[in-house]
Amino acid sequence: MFFRKNKKNNTEKPTTPEFNESDNKINLQSSEIKSENKISTISENLHITGTLYSTGKISFNGSIKGSLVSKSLYVGHNGFIDGKVEADEAVILGKIKGTLKGNKVRLASSSRIEGDTYHQVIAIEDGAIYEGSIKRIKNS
């Protein structure tokens, strides 16, 4: 009438990163690192001086003085970049003062660009403010 369920003897503990207090380092094995396609978010209250590099996606609403390199970039209404920008895909709603280089570039109506843009495909919405040159780069 009553059946006893077989309990699995699960002696393996889930792997968690180990923190070594003396070195102030987190030890991760390479098998524990997953390459997921997540979005890194930079909020509007973050101000960066230097270079920001990502092999993934960035949603950018802060400000940076320097360069930003990313696989995919979304610059929000409050985003401001003063420097060089490189991305395979770029959607710009904010402001860029400097060089913008991307395979697919979309400039929204709220965007303001002061500098040169190098692209393979570009879309510019009505209302976008653009001061600079636009140059098409060939597929490589």
C-alpha cells in the first residue's frame, strides 16, 4: 500500500566559487564559467574615465571619457560617450562626441552625434542631430 521511494545518495556538493581571504581572490575553475549572452548594464549615475571592453552586449546610460568596445551596444537617452566607440551592432539614443565604428548602426531620433561614423549598414531616424562625416566600410 505504501511505497518507499529510493533516495538517491547524492554525495556531490554543488560547486561554488571559493574565496581565499589572504589573497582576496575568487577561485573559479574554467568548467564553472558559463559563456552566456547576458547584457551588462551601465546606469546613468556611473561615470567612467578610460576604456570599457566587452565581448557581449552593453546597455549604456552613464558617461564615459575614453573608448568603448563591444559586440553589441545600446546607448540610452542619458548615455554620453566622449571618445571612440566600436561595436558590431550599435543603437544610439543618447550622445556621442567622437568616432563611431560599427557594422550595423542605428541613430534614433533622440541621438546627437558629433564626429565621424564608419559603418556597413546605417539607419538615421528623423530628428537625429548629426555633425560629422558618414563613411561606408566594405565587408571584409
